[in-house]
Amino acid sequence: MLGYDDKRAFFRMMMNSPCVLSVKGQGAGQRITAVCRDISATGMSFELDEQVEIGTEMEVAIESTSSQISSLSALVRVVRIIEETDGNLLVGAEVIKMM
């Protein structure tokens, strides 16, 4: 693709959709409301205002607002956390399994 600077193997789709993260393992049962910023075949990123640790596994639920598009559910693992200037966290996660 001409002018494509991102060297990723899969296209990243911008979303900005509300989602719910359910923590697995240590901290299980904790539910975090977040915004899914983008998603690809192997990962996604979220904006949230609660602290999570790298390596944390979470189930992600993104409800569809369209009858033509299915809701999404996936198991992910946190691989990157960036603190933004507004105090929110931008969390990068790898997709372990789509559910």
C-alpha cells in the first residue's frame, strides 16, 4: 500500500466504542468501563481511568449498536500502558482468543 507507514501485519480499525473489561486471574471479578480506541486481528487498545498491570488478562465485551453487526467478546492480555496527558491510560492488549 503506498504511503502506509504502519508496519503491522493486520489493518487497524478505529472504533472509539464503549466496552466493559472483566479482569481474570488475580483481581478477578473487577469490571472496568473503558473505550475501545481501535482493534485489529491480533490486538486492541483501550482508554480507561483505572490502573491495570502489564500481563493482566481480561475479557472484553463490546456491544453492537447495529442489528447487522454482531457484538464482540474476546480474551486479551495487557502488553503496554501509556499514561496520557489527561491522566487516563491508553492500554494496548494482544488478543488471546475471540469468543
